[in-house]
Amino acid sequence: MANFEHSLDQLRTLEAIVRLGSFAAAARELHRVPSAISYTIRSLEDGLGLTLFDRSGHRAVLTEAGRRVVEASGAVLDGAAALDHVAAQLRAGWEGQLRVVVDGVLPMEAVLAALSALGRQAMPTRVQMEVEYQSGVQARFGQLRADLMLVLEHEPDADHLAEPLPELPMRVVAAAAHPLVSRVGAQRAELGEHTELVVKDSAPRFAENPRESWFGSRRVMHLSDFHAKRQALLAGVGFGWMPLHLVRGDLASGALVPLDLAEASMWIYRPQIVRRRDSPPGRAGNLFLASLRHALGQKD
């Protein structure tokens, strides 16, 4: 077996000869003397241990082996062109990867619109979106050293830049047939007698020991996400907090009902989108942010 590493120059020379029909035409296009073209092809043949051209006639003609090598070399040249294109895009400011961590309680329409805008770009950036819950968002943001984080709560610090997202109202709700629906000004002690539905905090430290319930209920059921929680609420399994955007239709139809509690039964989060101060977003990150703001009706 020949010990040979062919060069792109040799393959490009071969491609030019085949495409243009002669060594002389290839020499003119590549701005070389014909003898240099012949030497390049001889070197390629020696390296491969194959005769690519039958030179017995007036004009050199591809052999069967030559035709197969031309087919295979096309893939190599296409790959090289793709590599050049990716390198040019990266030099132009596209990131190699964009990592985004999102709290799963947030409305996803705007996030998906921003992802859709990225998907329409012929870009080299690989996009990775992680959905976490509560303190699991910040834990994952740090673990991945992600670029962007859409989080319910964020304390200002010197290492990050944050901008507000639309407010997120939450209500305590239950199915229409749930016993708590008929109560007015239900006390915490009374709530504790019923099953409270809680979305599990996805931070690793809560994997084995989930957080206690909001109302201190003795019966708590932990679910993986708010979509599963909504189904459990509709089935009458228990009561719990839900973001209004996920249950607005259920409240309108009466399938779910806001509870009347002695303490606050409505809560408003003020989410933020956070990025690292020492790692400004590239073209993909900026496009994601601009598309997200547009979908939310915000100005840049």
C-alpha cells in the first residue's frame, strides 16, 4: 500500500484537467506552464500507485482508475470548500457554539421565534438550548458556562449584564371540583390537608431532597415540568401555582379556578435575560437577542 498524503493542489489540478478537457487548458486557468501540470499529475499518480491517464494516444484520457479517483476527489474538494466557508464565517463573527439556558416556566413562543430566526441562517454556529427550573437554571448556566440565561430571578453582580423580560404572573389554582375551590380565605393549615403540586427544582442539590412545598403541605407531589403539573391539576390531583400564560384558557373555560386564600394567591416574577460581561455575544447571540426582543415587542 502506498504511503501517500495527496495535496489539495494535486486534486484541484486533476479537477481542472477533467473539467477543461486538457492539460494545456488547465495550465492556462491555473497560470502554470504545462510541464508543471504534468509534474503535479505524475506526483499524484506516484503517490496513489495508479495510472490516472492513458497517454498512448494523441490526447491523455482518463483510465477507469482515474475516473474513480476523480469521483472520490470531488468529495475531498467539496469538504475543503466547506471548511473554507466555515472558517470565513467564524472570522466574520459567528460563534462556534451558542448555549442558552431557559427557565421552563417562561412563555416559550418568543424563545422559539428567536431560535427560528437562527435556524434560517446559513451559519456555522451550533445552538444548544437547555430547559431547567428554578435554581437549576443558574446552576446549569454556570456548569455549561453558557452564553445566555433566561431566568426568573437574578441578583445584580459585576460579572453579568441583565435586561428585563416581561413580567410573569402566577396564580394558585385547582380543578373546578376540588374541595378548596368552595373555600373563601382558606388558611395555610387548611391547605396543608390537601395535596400540593410542585415542579421540582432541577438544581443537582435537590435531586434527592426536593424543596419543601410553598404552603407547607404535608402531602406534596413533585412533577418534572409545568405541562405535567397542568395535566395533574386538570385531573384534580391537587392544587398549586401556575403561570397564567399556561392556564389562561383553562381559567376562561372554568376547568381550573383561582383559589381564594387568606394569604397572597397571586405572585409576579420579573424575569431577566442574563449574559456574561467578559464574553460579549457574537453574531448568533446578537441575532437571538434581537429576535427575542422583537418577538416580545421590545426595542433594541
